[in-house]
Amino acid sequence: MKTKPLPQVAALSFEIAVDGKAMRLVPAGIFRARDGRPFDAPHWYTDANVAAQVIRRAQEEVDDLVIDYEHQTLYAEQNGQKAPAAGWFKDMEWRDGLGIYAVNVRWTKTAQAHLDDEEYRYLSPVFTYDPQTGEVLRILMAALTNKAGLDGLDDLSRLAVNRFSLTPNHAQEDTVDLKELCKQLGLPETTTEAEVQAALVALKTKATQADGLTQEVAALKANGPDLAKYVPIAALREAQGELATLKAEKQESQVEALVQEGKAACKITPALEPWARDLGKRDLAALRSFLDTAPAMAGLKDGQTDGKAPTDGSHGLSADELAVCKQLGMTPEAFAKEKASQ
């Protein structure tokens, strides 16, 4: 974000132009001091837009602005003397062709008497300005004086900087390039200042939320997790392995029981036993379904062929195996192929 240089402080004097409780602070348009100042800017300048910003900034201040005598407010720390107020103001208004006026000025009784008796003729406002454009930025205070041309203005400006704590933060607040700021925020160039302010507030809120999350993460890292809520990874993996082993052993036990049941019911021949075991490992429900629907085969009695089933045909299947093929709806060739793959 580009910012302009720190605003400079100026003090000059005008003949007091009082209209009731209104008092002109700075004139309209381009103006200079009698000695030619400013020397670090092309001129001083105000218009309606400049005045609107000056008035807004004054309204944002908590305290009223002081009018004193001979700028004693700035010199008090240096000379140790009191700095009585002559008056107070905060409200300002722009008058076309005339300038910025302080309105609703509250004069002290002493100051009012001085003015009525014409004991003071000049008003010296203290203000900040942009050294690049000369635009007036802030009205800081004012003083009653009888010096048409003030001496020691460099010293007065330095005292004003110290008195009002003017820092580069003021420069950033007052002179930020609005278009550049819109670009940085991803907003259209036509975005108003109020909309930009709203976007900045939203951004600040998100940043605060992010800071909160960062602090929570840091706290977790510092304190560690609650071990009562967690188990070590190694223990978890060991438990998972034991569970898988138990499941495998249980399934193997169930397959073995079904195979023995099928053999006892003369539904599984010795030649079919490997096939039945493999089927049970892959699909226990399918093995149960086979045993529920397959007929008992009397030819499986060991005494008939000394435990060896006779073969039948070129496929090499026994009569009992052919009966199983029929029960399963398989061709002898497909059954023989499945048997050979076991």
C-alpha cells in the first residue's frame, strides 16, 4: 500500500472574522502565509471535499478543540506557565467561497471581554497539511494573538507535533490511496470509502478468528492431547491384526464343520473336498446353500469301491462327481476344469 509523507504542521494568523458564534479557521481555495509559506508544498488548499474530511476527522475526536492565548498550550511544558483556554469548539462547517468555519464556539467570559474590547485582533489556527498537494488535513487548535506574522513557526510546528502526538500513523490514515487499497482488497475502483471501511472491519474479524485458532493449535502442541481419549497406533494395529486372525480362524472352523457335515451326509466326495473347502473360504453362504440342496449319494459308501470312485467318460469324473455336476448345473468339462485347478 502506498502512503504519502507524514503531514506537516502549519500555524499562521488571520484577522479574526467572527460571525456570532462562528469563526473562520482557514480560507477557501489556494492560500499562503504572508512570508510565502509553505515552502515544502505548492500552496495550502481547501475546497468542499477537503473540508468534509477535515470536519469528519474533528468529529471522530473525543475531546473538543481548544482556542488559547498566544499558543500557550504548546509552550506550557517549555516555559512552565499556565495555558488558560479562551474558548472551545468541535463543530465546523464549510462555507462556499469563504472557507472552513468553527461553529458553536464557546468563549470564556474573559476571552469574550477581550474580543468585545478588541484587545485581540488575530486568530492563529494550527493545522496539518499534505506536503505534496498542500491540502489541509486536520485542524488541531487555534489561538488568539495580536501578531499578524508569527515568529518561530518552525519551533511552533515541532511543539505541535509533540503536543498532538503526530506519528506516521496519521499519514497512513489520511493519505492512503483509496484505489490502491481497493485493489489490495479485491474491490472495484468505484467502491466508496464507507464500503472499504466495512471490508476492513470484516477482514479484521477474520484475522481475529484466525489468531484464535492459531492460539488453540499452539496450546494443543504445548499441552499435548488427552491420552485418556486415545490409544497408541501400535496397540491399535496389534488389536486389528488379532481381530483379523480371529475372524479367519472362525471362518476356517465353520468351513471345516460344513465339510465334515457334507461328508457325513454323503454329499461331498473325497475328490470334492478341496473344492468345497475353497468355496467355503471364498463364500461360506454358497457352501451352505450347496449342502442344503445337494442330494445324498449312496455311491459314496467306502465299501463299494474301496474309497475310490469309478471314472466315467473322457472327462475322468466318477459317477458321484457327475451327480454333483448335475446338482450344480455344471457341465462335466467345467467341473473337471474346476477340480483340476484346486
